[in-house]
Amino acid sequence: MYESYYGFTAKPFQLKPDPRFFFGSKGHKRAMAYLEYGISQGEGFIVITGEVGAGKTTLMRNLFCELESENILAAQIVNTHVGSDDILRLVASAFGLEYEDATKASLLTRLEQFLRQCDKQGKRALLVVDEAQNLTPRAVEELRMLSNFQTADKSLLQTFLLGQPEFRRTLLSADMQQLLQRVIASYHLGPLDLVETQSYIEHRLHTVGWKDDPTISKEAFAAIYDYTGGIPRKINSLCDRLFLMGYLEELHAFGDTEVKQVIADIKQEFDIPESAAPDTEAQQAANFAMGLKELNNVSLESMDDRMAKMERSIISVIDALKKMLPSAKMGSSSEKEN
């Protein structure tokens, strides 16, 4: 939508990982160096961790573009909410092997035969497991066991594990010692700093043909960094909304005022309305007490109404008796005279 308005060749802040937009921050360059080192070693595990949206997947996509496809056969797993048996099926599926209705023994046999065939063809097999923090310890152990497939002089499978920071706690647990011994490199990918945040935004804009329309002030870059904390995915999401607002309001300059307006809109969209917000314990207690009070008031009002009605009924009966009494006395006197 705003791409044509600002003369861009593509959308600069899409959330989908795209190696064309890879930005080599200090952290991303170091992480890439570890990955390339792991590739050169051809064995063991490489572990890369980082916050959600830090750019781990983009990092891997960039690495895949650099790999020589005729020598390295790479497969990736992204759905890791599975058990230990299903992880083997996912690995087989990722490499294009049959896995349906297969026993664990047959899966291992197929995988070993496939890896040995790759080796005979002069190819190396690389398995990339994304979202590794979702793996159970038993599933991680199954992946470790796959590294036992070896020839006399080399390993047949190398594995990269990408995950959120909590995955490091899994690795440091007591039952992960055998896996740790096979980790040849590990790196934690942190957020961008303020200078890198500005360079990251400008890099993505220049990639799609940005020619300083719109202009972005230093204060705007600072406001973007303060809100996103330097997390690339958050930066993309905020900037996408900022440029959309610029298109809708025909803006050609962004300052901190525009950035703060977009941030306020985003926050408002995710605020829970008071009517929908759950009551606190104090509110619940107050509501209960008020309910009792209203119930008592209703009961008292009802009792008052009933008493008033009874009182009116009694008065009506007494009035009727009073009217009847004179007639009764007169009739009694007449009888005595006769």
C-alpha cells in the first residue's frame, strides 16, 4: 500500500524472514561466524539462542544462501512441539524420506541409509532445528543419538539448534551432559543498540530504493529504539505501522511525534476494556458486599410493602365492621321490644 506512495520496490518491513534484508550487526556477524565455523568443522552441534524476533531464522536463511547446494544438503524443522518418537519422523520428513506408519527402528534405519548415501555422493547432511526450546529432553536426546551415525573418519550428520534463551537452561541440566560434550560452538544473539537500530532501518529502506522520502529524524529513531528495545521483529512491526500512517496522512517527514502516535495507537488496540477486565479480589469482595446490601434493601423494601398492604387490609376490615355495627345494634333492640 505505502510502497508505491513512497516509490519503494518492495515492502521494507515485512515480518517474514528474508535473506535479502540481512543486516550484519555486531551480534549477527559474530553469530554468522560461529555458524560458518561449524560448517567448516562438519560435525557436532552449533547452538544459537536469542529473544523472540532477534533474527535467528533470518540468520539461518542467509547462511543457506551462502551454502554450496551441491555439497551440503540442508533440512530444517520448525514445528518442535512433538515427542521423542515424532522428532524422528520430522527429521525423516525434512530430508524427504517416508515416515508414515514407520516404527522407530525403521526410521533410524532409513535415516542411516540416507546419510550414508549422501556421504557416498560427496554430500554433507545438515539439520537445522528451529524453536529448540520447545523440545522435550527425550526429543533432544533422540537428536543427539543421530550424531552417532558416522563413518571411520567423520560424522554423517551435523545439527544446528536455534532457540529462545530458556533453551540454554535445558542444555545446562544434568541429563544434557552428553549433548554438551558435542556442542562445538554456542552464541547468544542479543538486541541491536541505538546506532544499529537506525542503521538497520536505513539498510532495509535502501534495499527497496529509499531516497529520503520520507525523512526520519534522530528523535524518531530514538523513539523507535526505546519502544522496541532493538529487537528486529518489533522494529519491523512498528515501522510498518509508521509508514502506513504516513501514507494515510500523506506525510513525508517522521519525527518522534509521529512515532509516539503510532505507539499510542498500538497500545490502545491491545488495552483490555474496563468492562472486560477481570475484577481484582478487592473488587470482587466489594461487589459481593454491595450485592448483599442491595439484597437486604430489596428484602426490607419487600417487607415494608407487605406490612403496608396488611395494614391497609386491616383498616378496611375495621371500617367495614364499624359500618355494620349500628345496624346490628338496632336489630337487637327491636327483638327485645317484641
